[in-house]
Amino acid sequence: MKAIRVHEFGGPEQLKLDEIPTPKPAAGQVLVKVHAAGVNPYDTSMRAGTYAVKPQLPYTPGSDAAGVIESVGDGVKKVKPGDRVYTARTLSGAYAEYALALESQVHPLPANISFAQGSGIYVPYGTAYFALHNSAQARASETVLIHGASGGVGTAAIQLARSMGLTVLAPPAPQRAST
């Protein structure tokens, strides 16, 4: 299979397209045929070698993906081949034709959500949910200020906050001066 690999830490020039063996799911694992992969800020930091967690080189970046279950290992009950899913982390990386994941790392992707949309669920919405529910312990009728509301996490935070009954203040993104 084709996969984007990082062989040494550094800039975007370190992303290389390689041919590697397609993983085979073991017990409790699934293989997802990736239709779309999410790109998150921490992927850039990890590739640069500045993230708190440094993966063993070489590695395939990406935790967020959406696709179709290709095959499953023994004991997998929640999904079956042909199911549309999104990933909430992977074992092998999402910047590839196939991603290996634990059964617990894949979730159903409804037919009305595109693969591109599905690949943007885990990190943005997980981060926003954690911030609003766990850190802020926000409650209906409160007001929340969301900086960076134009990014993935900010957009997710606006949607989640509104669904929770919060009043949302979100300053517009600064406009660039045209030359």
C-alpha cells in the first residue's frame, strides 16, 4: 500500500510517499480503507519533532480518518467489513491507503456525513468537547468566548456550545490587508 512516511524529524519535505506492506488486523483490530484523512496541528509538531510525544521513526502520521472497514480480526463485534467509520486514533497512522485501528478506535459514520467530514471529527470535536465539558464545566445559559473560532476546534466548539444552550461570543478572524 502507499503511505506517507516520516523518516526523520523536520519540515514538510520530510513527508515521503512510500510503498509498505498492508497491515493485517490481529484480534480486536480492524483494517480501514481510508477515503479521507484529517490533518491536525499536532501532526505538524510531531513531524517536526517538537511534540511532547515523539514517535519511533519511521512512522505514518495521522490519527483522524474516515473510510470503510476492509477486514476485522478475531473477536471484533462492533463493526464488519463494508461499514462506514471514522477513526479516533489509529495504530498505524491515517496518511495511508489503509489504517489499522483497535475496534474501540472506530465509530460508525452515518451515510449523511461525507468521508471528508468524518475525517475531521476526532481531534477537533474531541478537543472542543473536553474543553467545554471537562475543563470549563460549561452549563446552559452561560456565555463562552471562543478564540480562533475559524479553525477546526473553534468551529466544533461553537457548534457544541450552541447545542449545550450556551451564548457564544466568537470574534471574527482578522482580515488581511490586500496589496
